[in-house]
Amino acid sequence: MASCALFFSMVLWVSFVGVVVGFSGCGVVSDPPYEDDGSYEAGVVSNEDELNVLQGPILEFVNEDGVFGVHGCYSNVNKETGRLTLYLEANEETGVDYEAYKEKIWENFGGGYDIVFELIPFPEEATISGVIRDVFVEESRDGKYVGTILVVSQESSFVAGDGEPYYDASQISVNEDVEIVDSQGRELGFDDLEEGMFVDSFYRGLTLTVYPGLQGTEMLVVHEDYDLPRAGETFSEEAFESLFDGENLLGPFPMVMETWSSEVEIPEWDMEVTWYMDSGMAYYDEAGGFDEPVLYIGNLKYTAMGPHDLYVTGKVENVVVRPGGSVEILEMDDEFLWVRFEVVGEYGASVDERKFNREWKLTPGP
């Protein structure tokens, strides 16, 4: 890690969704090393510390100017010549004179250093493609930010370490400059975006690696001919009628924000068990939209806590549960426990029975 400070200055500034954030060293968040009084007189930057102080204001200036998108900047000093260089990570845009823009920066913040634009071309492939699962309308004070959409991929990217498939998902911030079109190139507005639409999002900025991710977008392409999956297409007619009572449901959709849980106390064994499902597939009533799933199918996990620091986890594969349900203890003795996962709701009951021994290991059923 010592080489990180050998050639590069100690301050990196990045921009994300209109917010300027400072990073010091090799990624540790901190304030600039010198106080910023907000005033910079035209002159000559004479040392690395002065250039470090300018990084944040320059990045904010370019962002507010709006000629091209900029995602971050950093500086370094040539140890042999002492020459200072400021690097700006910017979008490559047609018709922008980047050489002339250097003069604009020097005019406002002084000279004495080189400027290098590290240009990022527009992505050839979408950053994320998927179904809009939620739309949040929330305008900012300056009117530039108009809202956020939650986009979830319908295809698994990989299988995680716990054996569960992983689906890309991101909360995407949309501002007034975002280009929104359909697959034929016809212009749309943010008000035209609805739950259930399939979109491609193109973006050259940072994505915060939480789940769902947080990112912006430069262009949204809506596939107007996309047909939402329906439960009747993924099950046999007999299975569909038994599970869904003949209702017309949309799905499957990967569980992202949805969770199901139920707690059960077993006084005879001095144990408390939490059953939960946080990954799997969710199904929605077509008439009700994406407000509340009516059924989940996936691996039902459990955590059992008992005396002598007993803490056991496990899962039951391919269980059907419904919101508002519970887990029922059917019968038990000194060694074994029969458990029924039963959720009764608008669409009837879904029943699944399993047998566990006292150490909470799954045993074959009858």
C-alpha cells in the first residue's frame, strides 16, 4: 500500500448523484487537509497541498456547469520534475472541446498545473436491465432530481456462497437531464415510467455496492413490447390451481425488498425458533400490482436458539408460504418434532410438513 502514496496525492474527490465526496489516502473518508473558505483568487498553484484543496471546488464547478458529466478527480506530482497534474474522470461527449475547457478551469482556479481528462465512453451494453418494481416521485429543491426507480433483473447473475441465486437490483436516481425513450427511439418522460415495465439503464458513474445498489442513469430505454411473466406459464395446470386457486397472478419475480418471517416458542424444549424467507420468488395479484406479494416460493430458513448456548441454523428447500401466516407445531416428543408451515390468506392455505430431531436436523418425512 505504500506505493499508493508514492506517486499520487493524498486526496481523491468523487461525485455521485450530485453529491461531492472527499476521500483521503487510499480510500479513507476525511476532510481536506486545509480549511476551505470558498474563495480562490486567480493565480498560480505552487504546491501539491494547494492543488489538493482545489479538487473539491473544481469538481463541484464542472458538475454545476453541466457541459459534461464528471465522476471524480485526483492529482499527483512528478517526484523528479515537481510538475503538478490534475486528473478529471469525465464522460466522453461529442462536440465538447476539452482543451478549451482546461482554460476555463485555469481561469477560475489559477494555473501552475497540468489537466488531463480521463474520458469514459458511453457504455455499449446496459449497466442493468430488468423490471421496474417500484417508482418513487420526489423532486429536489432545484428541480433537477425527479425521482427514483427500483429495477430488478429477471435473470440470475451467479449463485452466492449460501447456494442462493443472485439477481442484480438497483435503486436508480433519475434527473431532468436523463434521456428516456422507448425501443423505437420515441421520447418519454419520468411520468411515463410504471411498475412492470422492462428497462435498460445506461450509466458511467459510481454504483454504491449495497443491495439493492444505488446508482444514477444517463439513459433509460423502455421495452414497450415486454410481457410480464405469469404464474400459469411456469406451473402445470393442476399445480397452478392448487397453489393459486385459479387466480391470475404475475410472477415469478426475484425477492429483493420482500421478506417473510415467523417466530415459534417451544417451552418443552426451552427453545425459540425464527423461520424466515429472504430470497426466492414472489408472486403478485395482477389486479393489485406490486404493492404486496400474495405468495412466496423459496428456501425457508430457520434459526433455533436454546439452552447451553445452542444456536442452530438450517433451511427447508422449496417451501410455499403466504403473507400473514405462521408455523404450527403439530406434535412432538422427547426426540422428534413435527412442524407444519401453514399460511392462510385470501388465496387459501399452503401446507408443508417436516420432521426435525431435537438437534434441529431435517429428517425424511413419511
